[in-house]
Amino acid sequence: PEWKELVFDIDLTDYDDVRYCCGEQSSNSGAAVCGRCWLLAQSAVLCVDRALREDFGFEHLLWVYSGRRGVHCWVCDVAARKLDPIARTAIVEYLTLVRGGAARKPVLTAGGRHETRSMGTSESVFHPSVDAACEILIPRFGTYCSSTHGQDLFGIPDRLRTILSYLPDEFADTRDRLKQDWLAAPPAGVDDTSLRRWNTLRTFLNENGRNNVLKELVLQYTYPRLDANVST
């Protein structure tokens, strides 16, 4: 019988709704990728690599630049090469949490693997694999959203409104106040406005015991988006 490597594809066009430097939302649409949006590919590689090694026990992974706007991973372990189509699809589904693209708002789609409700608290309890991804993604999110190195998520009005819309209704007053204050105070150009505002929002959520709201937001923007048509 023929064996086939287990293959994963990460295409940055699947992030076009959250990358404004290149892709369909940018005047620079002719560019496939730049340093600002390459951060998304780097984060995806780190998350998928961790999951394949720690959650599935694979060891022989080859990551390569696809040549235009993404990366491919070949899992070369014997066990991976012997997998049937059903098992391959199951692994891709396990690693799929966010489905996005320029035509639709990203949504968390992992169903039961995503979260459960903890007794006696309004906080959600995430699957350990999702928590492990957050450990990778949260420290990198400041660079991704920054004005100087990333997507300037808090400095451009439309992007600011979008990211604040992820705050739950219990924080509606705070959400509206931040939106009003930040829209009324355009970036002064003396510091990294988006990074400073991200740190303000992060501190607020942590102090109010809503760290999982923070995780939800980070996952929506930066969790790996696998190209299911190429993966497996």
C-alpha cells in the first residue's frame, strides 16, 4: 500500500479579515505577505507544532515556506503516513478552532472542545490544548496589534470598533466608554497607541477576573486557520 505524509497548509489569505497590511482589505493587495502579517504565520506554526508534538506525539515535522503567502507542514512519522482519510480529517478538525476569511467574520467553531462552564463561576474552562495555544498567542498579541510592528488594531477607528465588539454585554458601559474616549483621542504619534490601549484592555479584563474573554479575543484573531482543502 502507498503511504502519504500528513500535510497541513496555512495560507495567509484565510486571515484577510484580520490583516490590513496585505490581502483584500489593503491598498497593498498585490503583496502576498509582509513582516506585519507574517507574525500570524509564525504564531500558527508555533501552535500547530506544539499540538502535533505534545497532543499527538509526532516527532518528524518538516516546515517549509510555501513560496508565496503561507507555510506547509509535512508530518513524516510512520504512524502519520499510515493514517486513513478519516483519521487525517479528525486531526485537522481537532486543530480547527477558527474559520475566517475576508468574506465572513471569524467564529470559534470547536464545539465541545472549545470550552465548558466551570461550576460556581461565570468563567469558561478551555480545553487544555486551547489553553496551551493561548500561552503561545497572548504574549505575541501585543506585537500583532501594535501600531509600529503590527496591524494597529486600536489606532484605526474601524479596527478599534471591531475589536471592542468582542467584549461581552456585561461590559457594555466600559466598552462604550473606551470606544468614545479612544475615538475622540486620535493617536498622537509619540508612542505605540495600539500597544498601550491593548495593555489597558488586558489589565481591565484581568482585574475583573475575565481572563477567558481575553483568550477569546486573541483566539479569534490569531489562532491557526488551516486550509482544509490542502491539509491532510
